[in-house]
Amino acid sequence: MTARRIAVVTAGLSNPSTTRLLADRLADAATRGLVEAGESVEVDVFELRDYAHDVTNNLLTGFAPPALASMIDAVTSADGLIVVTPIFSTSYSGLFKSFIDVIDPDALTGMPVLIGANAGTARHSLAIDYAIRPLFAYLHAEAISTGVFAASSDWGGTEDGAAQLASRIDRAGREFAAAVARRERKAAVDLWDPASFLGEGRSFGHLLGGLAGE
């Protein structure tokens, strides 16, 4: 049986990063849920900080450098996507949005997405619903209803706060795993068959670097 592939995209800027920590814990929870459902799982984790220059070059030229192109292919061909961004100025980070901007708008259609976010204060806890969720709705992705926000106090605060975060992560992971398990398995992409390749949500204009309207 073909393994379910989960792509994890984390937009943390520092190393080590609480954004990456949250992403890893969400991926672990999703993996547990899929294994319990009888699925085998492969997880690919991508830190956007490693692709920042390539993303900028893609925005400026319309062409994705090879490493970024390979990463985008892995993300858009996955069975499910976990995204985690730090919250800057009440919304997702600029690097996170820039990455979304270089993906073909149709590439994530119907894909289950688990959204995570972190910030220094719990005052930004609604950012998932008013900023990030609408972004994936626009892309016609299937963002699960449970998102996970973590404030600094959730990592180094009280045991009760840590327990509540762990509970949210577990709930979101199980919900995401169920959505992935329900989804029809993706057919393998034949790179020599334009119809198959474009079926991943790409257009010839995107493949050639064309940015309509720019």
C-alpha cells in the first residue's frame, strides 16, 4: 500500500525555532492518527528560511530555482499539508505569504491543511481564523476546523498551559489524519505526460514562469 505523504512547511526565521517545534509536534500527532487508522506515512519537512532567496528570485523572475521547484512539487503532490507561521504585525509572516504567492493558485485545491501559528502573546490567537484560514479558503484547500495557536507562555509557562497545548495538538492531529485518510489517493505523476503533470494544479504559464497580469 502506498504511504500517505504529508508535507510540513514552517516559516520560522530563527534556529532553533518554536515555529519548527510546533510543526514537529503537529506532524507527530498527525502521524500517530494515520498509523492508528492503518496507514503508512512519509513526512517531508521544509523550513522556508532555507528557501528565502529562491522564493525572492522566483517572485522577481517568474522562475523557481531547482531546489525551490523540487520543494513546491513535494508540497503540491502531498496527500496533506501542515503549515506553521509566526505571527508578525497581527498576521502571517512575509516569507510565508511570499511562498504561497509562488505556488500555482490551483495547486492546493481539495488538499487537507492543518494550520498552526505561534506568537509572543496570546492576544494574536485569532490570527489563524481572520488571516490564515481565509488564505487557504481562497486557494480552495480544505483547512480542517481545528487550528493550533501557541503563545510563548504555552512553551515555558504553567503545566496547565502546556497540557492544554498538547491537547489542542492531539485533537488537530487526529482531525487532520482523518481528513487525509478519507481523501482519494493521488495517482503518480508522469513527468512526460503533460495532462498528468498539469493535473497537479499547474498551468503551462506557471511552468514557464509566466505571471499573468504582472
